[in-house]
Amino acid sequence: MEWMRDVRGFCDDPPPRRPDPDAGAEAFAAFATALFRWELRFRGIGVTSKGTAHRVRQVIVEAVDREAAVRALRQAETTVGGWETPEEGRWSVLFVSDDSERRFAGRPVAAERALETLRSAGVRAWLNTVFFAQGLSGSSAFLGNPAFLGNPAFLGNPNMSTAVPADAPAPWPERPPVCGGPTVAVFDTGLATTERQGVRQAAHPDLRHVTVHTPWDTSEWFGDGEVLHAADEDLTDENGDGYLDRQAGHGTFIAGIVRRVAPDVEIQVEGCLTSFGDGDDLSISRSIQEFRARLAGRSLDGVVINMSFSGAADARPPLLSAEIEALTAEGAVVVAAAGNDGRCAPTWPAAHRDVIGVGALDCAGRAWFSNFGPWVDAAAPAVDVVSTFFDGDFAADMVGGHDPDRFRGFARWSGTSFAAPKVAAAIADHMARTGCEARQAAEAVVRRSDLFRLPGLGTVVNR
């Protein structure tokens, strides 16, 4: 394995080395665990006792309270290395550190201790919540799949992609989107692209009509204050282990779902998650601001936003919530995946009052992994979904004459991540067919009282 990453993260250590091919199952299992732990350290991801994933050295305060927050932290001997105030100016993200960061595996870490200090001082504060595509626990795509059983590189590996190679489905629509029609904006891991005759466009031929905006970021990095900058390009192997990263291809897959369900709509893809699958309150909010800046002067009542990521939080994430409220106030509709934890506890952004939260269905009802509850507004089939993916071969060994990570442009994947774009695309498709605005289409597809519903899952959108 070659360490190629030219970025700064939360630790300087290179990732662990992959064992030799004949090292045996135990060595590969140890490597998988070590690599996953390294990813969490490098990305500065900690988890509170209540299950909130967050950046371990960042806290969020209201901008008007920043000076009071800095004073309180310094009095508590917490180092404040600086701060960032996003463009809209209401919030500040403080970069903090103290001796607790030496005990990364233990608790509390720097951000949690800073949060306790600030709340004790009467300053409103939040952790910088981390959201994940598909969550940290994987998905159902492996269960019962003989290509993975017995393969030590995959079985029980939390750092491995759960996408499975698939044959190409029936031919997809050839026609381009309608000029001036509705837009679905996919906020995700980005889009796999290539350059043809000096023009950057989607690498997959079935996605050639997807809009590739300018500028297009082709690498992810951590900037000043360890702030994440996700790539617009859907990256494959950022940790350099030879295997496909755990959420690589997620955005490309979702773009394909939207294209298949709603071929007449424009699709724009905004990179806000890494190939590991993480993004946070600050980084995702910045991606939304960049998207809105590109649409300056254009009405948002023809826009549907898809967010196939989720995160648990003990309080509403302030930056992302503010951006969602700004989008919906201007007429956009926001759709988000409910998450794959199989429980009823709300996740964000799906639980936000202005968001259509989407769960997953299988052939008998709720998919076993899907979250559910009164905060879920709709559900769509999301088991063994086939969509666009990379074309390439990665490092997993052959198993029973089958190569489990040789992809030929399509993959099979399961999760609420792939139910949400079906609902978003169904709303946009209704807009394209009727000429109505996004809110009216959402009313017709999801919110109308005479639509069929399932308890804890909301309206069934069978696309």
C-alpha cells in the first residue's frame, strides 16, 4: 500500500500496511480493524455516550457569543486555536484542544469538554455533528452474499464498501433533460467524471447528461482548523489500501437512480461527503452555500435537494438546519435518508420539520435496517437497488470463481440512501410532467391525505 494522501488531518500517522496476500484471515481482520480506527483518528471523529458522532476538536457557538465563549474556554485551560465564521455570519466554529485529546479512545475528548465548559458558563454551544452515508454499521448488502462469505478481506470489515457488482439493467432513457425544467441537486460523495476533448463530464455513459459544474474539486483535504473540504469528484481509494473505500461511488450511484426515475430533469451533483462517507455540520453547510451561489438569481421553486446521509444528535445541528430553512423558504424541497440503524430515534437532517425524511421498503414492508417513526414522511423500495457505478477492479481476491469488487459500470446496493433519491426524483418527475413548482409536487407525491401510508414510514412511493 502506498500512502498518497497530500492533506492534513487530525493525526500525522500513515495508515496501517496491508498484509501480504498469504498472511491469513487473522492478519487481514487485524488490518481491517486497525485501518478503520485510523480513519476515525485521521478524520477526528468521536462519538458521545448518546451516539452523536462529531469532530473531536470543534465546537459551534453563535457568533454574538464568540468572545464570551473564548474567554470561558481559556479560563478552563482549553486552547482555542482560532475560529471560522461561515458567510451568513450567524455562527462561529471554534477550534479547541486540551490534554484530553491524548486519550482519543477514551472520553471526554476536547470538544465534549469544551461543550460542558460553555454550557456551564451559560453560552449556547453545539458539537460539530458528523453525518454519514449509510452510517458506520454498514448495510444489508453483504448478508447472504456468497461472494463475501469466507473472504477475510470483507467479512466483518467495517471499512469496506458494501456495493456488489451487478449486470447492466434494461436500457436507460437516451433523451436529454428538458431545458429550463426542474433540477435535482444531489449532495453526496460527488460524481465520477472524466475529460473528453478537454471537457469534464460524467464518466458513466448513462450519466452523460448530468451537469458538471465549474470549478470541480478533484481532491479532498483538511484545511486550516482541520476543516473538511470534500471533493466533487467521486473518489475511489483515498486511504491507499487498494480496496474500494467504504462509500466510494455513493454519489454516482444516486445520480443514476435520479436519472432513471426522472430522465427529463437536470441533475447537479455537489460533493459534501468523503469516500469514507463522512461530512459535518460545517462542511456540508459550506457546500450548500456554494450551490446557492452558483444559482444566484435563479428561483429555487424548481429545485429538489437530495441528502442521502444521516446522523444522530442530541440537538438540532445549527448550521445545516439554517441552510435547510433558507432553501425551503425560497421554494426548494429537501429530501433526506432516514438512516439504517433499524430504530425509531430521529436522525438529522431527515427529522427536520422542513425535510421529507425517507425510509426503506423491501418486498414485505419495512426493510429490516430502515429507521422508522412519526418523523419519517415517505418510504421507497431500497433493497438490492441497481444503479450506475465505477468501471474497475480493486484488490479483493477471487472467491469461488467470482471477483467481489470487479465492477463494470453498475452495482447493487441497499439502504435508505437509495430510497431518498427515488422520492426526490418522483417529485421532480411530477414537476416535469405537470409544470408545477416543487412544493406542489411534494404535496401531490408525498403529503396528500389520500395517499397510501404505512405506520412509521409514511407515504409509499413505489418507484
